Amino acid sequence: MPSDASDAAAETLESGPRRRRVRKGVSRGVGTGVTRGVPLPLLLPALLGLAFLLLPLIALLVRAPWSALSTQLTSTEVWQALRLSLLCATAATAASLVIGVPLAWLLARTDFPGRGLVRALVTLPLVLPPVVGGVALLLALGRNGIVGQWLDAWFGITLPFTTTGVIVAETFVAMPFLVISVEGTLRAADPRYEEAATTLGASRFTAFRRVTLPLIAPGIAAGAVLAWARALGEFGATITFAGNFPGRTQTMPLAVYLALQNNPEAAIALSLVLLAVSITVLAALRERWVSPA
């Protein structure tokens, strides 16, 4: 016993300096993934990559017609594109919330055959070329589409080349962002709260509405912002499925493309608006992507 006590005392005395060395190493960045010295073969490509990403944005800011910016943004064509973009992006986000949140809950909280395949199909629009998505929407919901022909014959509903078609196209490409965000939040949330609510007599839907939704509200908000920003910047699926008609289907990205040929200053002004929206979204979601130091 005395030998054991002396060994323990010696280990305690040695652990003090060791703990101080560990704390000093942590304060210097050792073991935290942060290094002070950067090898030159890594530094140069890193700086080149940073310059490659920032140079186009700097060029946009340098060449922007700041003196005529207010005039460009208040012109009739630009205002129509801005108003239509905001309206359609908001409607697409609302539609994504209505059908995307239940879909995310289904993927996160239930187990059924083929769930992995369903998840892959839900996320497919993230990697699918937008133009291909527009063609697929035409084949499905167009006037001669497998579903669109019945919508036209039974209800007189025609989606392509209409404002509703813009909303449909934007929802198709934006909803996966919401589903992924909400599903990740649901998987991180403790399901025992829902189980406790059901044992107290609440139905599954009541537990979802009164317990789950408040728990995952930050994830829903983040997913909604991402979906709204993605819908606002959609181009390929929109122009393929809804066309490019001023005042009806011409959103901001389409207006930028068209104005670049005839009025470059208007194109730059609209690009600045989209750039400002993107920066705002990144700033709002920074805490979800960057862990605190």
C-alpha cells in the first residue's frame, strides 16, 4: 500500500507539468487542426485558388455602374424581373415547406424498404443538370406529358410557359436543399421526446406538431433560406419549362442573360442584386456551417 501511494503521488506530480504542456500545445494550435507554419508548395496553390474564386466577383464590383445603379434597378424591365423572382422564389419555398418537411420526417423517422433509393432520388435534382430537369418537367407536366395531358384535359390546367410553371420548376430544384437540412436536423434531435409525448396520449401528428416542429425549427429555417436562395437563382429548368416571357416568366437570372446582350449595365445591376442575396444567405447560415473556434 505505501508503494502504491508513493507511485500515485509520483504520477500526480508528473501529471501537473504534463497537463501544462498539453494546455500550452493546445494554445499554440497543436491537436486542434490549426497549424502556424504553411508549406510553400501548399500556400501558393491555395492563394491561386482564392484569387481564382475572388477575381470574378471583384471584377463585377469594379465594373458596376454605381452612379446609374438606382436608375437601372428602377427600370420597368428590371423591376418586373425582380418582383417576379421574389414572388416565385417565395411561393416555391412555401411549396417546398408544405411537402418537403413531411418528406424529410419520413426519411428520418421511418424505416421502409427502399429508403436509401428514395433518399437518392430526392437528392437527384442537386446533381442533375437544370436543363435536364426542365426537359423532365416538360415530359411529365407538359401539355403532352404523362400527367400534364390529363391536367389539361380534365381541369384545363397548363403549366409550361406560365408563372405557375416557374414556381414548379423552382420547387423541383430547390426542395432537395430543404429536405436535406430538415432530415439532418431530425436525425440529430432526440426521438425520445416524441415517444414521451405519444405515451402521454398524444397522436403521432400531435407529437410532430407540438414537440418535433419546435425542436427542428432552426433546421427548417436554414433549409427554407437555402431553398429560397436556390429558387431565386434558378435558370436552366425555368427557361426550359417556363420560357422567357417578360412580366410572366422572366426571372432575374433570365433577365441577366437577356440584358447582357443588349444592356450590359442592367445585367451587372441585376447580378449585384443576386450577389448581395447570396452573401446575405451565407452570412445568415454561417453558424450552421462553421464550428466555433
